[in-house]
Amino acid sequence: MKIVVLMGGTSAEREISLRTGSGIARALRARGHDVTAVDTADGAVLPAGEEERTPLPPAPAEAGARDADASLARRDRGDLAERPAVLDADLVFLALHGGAGEDGTIQALLDLAAKPYTGSGLRASAVAMDKDLSKRLFVHAGVPTPSWRLYRRRDQNRPDAAAVAAVGGYPLIVKPNDEGSTFGLSVVKDPAELGPAFDEAMRYSNEVLLEEYIPGRELTVAVLGDQALPIVEIRPKGGLYDYESKYTAGRSEYFCPADLPDDVTRRIQEDAVRACRALDTAGVARADFRLPPDGPASCLEVNTIPGMTATSLVPMAAKAAGMTFEELCERIAGLALERFEQERRPATPRPTPTPETSA
């Protein structure tokens, strides 16, 4: 099968996307597929085996320094679906993180081009990227989630003492509403830290969440199709599971399956599947939880294109379930083709009412 892996891009998570895409490309080639890797920053085909070392291409000459990122981001989308590698592919495997690759934009382009692609569709991708909207759906679906307040740049308001009290007081979490990999996230322990943390989060987004801090254990559940894989527990050595703890070997310890009572495991896995269904995710997704010492686990968010690097959590959970990395990648590809075929089937027409049936 001809597969194009889209990776890189221009978001803050470009480096991780290149590592994810490189690993996926190797795995699919090992399974005998014809794989082409494409950097969505400029549409360039990347040399096989060298994908991970690709630098960010320069912005167009007409773009000033301040507009460089925006100009590259437009090229992320542009004519990507018209590139020969994409047009010739039987399947597009998305290995993008953050930005246009994960917020539904690329998915919309591929939908218009009638190209099957891995992971969730436009709507689920956009909703999952929006943490405020995701949490509203979690509440509606009965999935516990930390209390929160949303702040928009256009409203020009900032969190005050009443907002802090509404999310349980200090410590609390301040984070961008639509970023990943903990960019811009802070644990705020007292009022003096709140303003700087809020400004830092605003560097990454026009919307910022003030969120209740849940003490306890860091857990994550990969959902493959409708199946919850074994739970992974993460123990960062630095206390906070930040960018460095996630992507630097040796900075965190991982335990899979997590050492939990059977009933707790079952409840968290059920909540993970429920959260993914609430967002209507597809393929593989990952639901992140915090488990306090004296209560149910709270779902923080759902990631629709989770990392697939050497230290990533989905491959770790798949391995615990008896699945190799190559088998996992091929299963994700298979789920994408199944979804594409299902969506192409015409809906069964309703029977035309007759005088007898409509009487």
C-alpha cells in the first residue's frame, strides 16, 4: 500500500512530530508498505531515514520576521492536498502535533480531497484541541474532570481571587486552551505566581484555562478503536510531567500496566472510552487522567494524535497488550481505511410514505 506520512509542520511541537513521523515511517516500511514522508511546513518530500533531522524551512522572502511563523503556517495548509505524494497515496498517515495538523485544518483539506487519513475527523480534532469545549462534553458524558475557568484575550480580563476560589484555590494549573506537550503550562502555588503564569500561557494561545490542581498519580489510557489499552502510570522525576520529562529519556519512570485495583482500572478505562466517544474520536487517541488519593480519577484532556516516539505512551500500552510497534502502526492504518469505507457508503434511503402508511 502507498502511504504518505505527514509530519513536521510549523507548530511548537514540530520536533516531536518529526520524531513521531520518522518512527511511523520506519515501522510501515518494515511491514512492506511504500512510504513517503512529507513535511507540511513546505510540502517537501523528506529523505527516507533522515526525516527526524529536517530543519524548519525558511519563511518566504516577502515575510518579515514578525510574520514568518504565520506565513509558514499558511503553507502548512495551502496546496498540500494537491502534492503528488498525497494525490498518489492510498492512505495519509498523520504524524502532526499541534497547530493545523491537529486542530482539524489538515483533516478538512483531506476530506475535500476524498483522501483516507488516520485518526479523528475534522470535528473531533477541533473539539479535542479546545480543552474548554472538551471538558464541557466530558461533564455532559459523566466523565469527571477538574473545575476550570476560561479566559479569552479579546475579553481583556484576568483571573482574580474569586476565580481562584472557584477552581479550589492554590495550587492550581494555568495553561493554554489549545496547545499540547505542556507548552505554557504552570503549576501556580501562590498569588504572586498567577500573573506571570497567565502571561506565559497567553504567549501560546489567545485563550487560557485556569484549572483545579488534582494531586495524586499521573495516568494515561490509549484507546485503539473502541478498546482501552492497559493503563500507563507516569512518575516524572522532576515532579511535573513537562516537556522535558515527556521527551527526554530517563526524566520519567513508566509503569504499564499501572498497579491499580481491578475496579479502579476498569473505571478509568471505561471513562477513557466514554471521553473519546463524547468527542467522537477515531483510530487511536489517548486520554490523560490524574488519580487523587481519595476520589475518582479526573480526565484532563484527550489527544487525537498522540506521540509515537521511543518514549511515547501509546506504543508502551500497545506493547503491554501484546502488540509490536509495527503492528500498532498497521492497525491504525487499517482503522483509517475502515472508517473511510464506512463514511463513503450511501445512507439507506427512507421509504417513501404511501397513503396507507401516512394515514
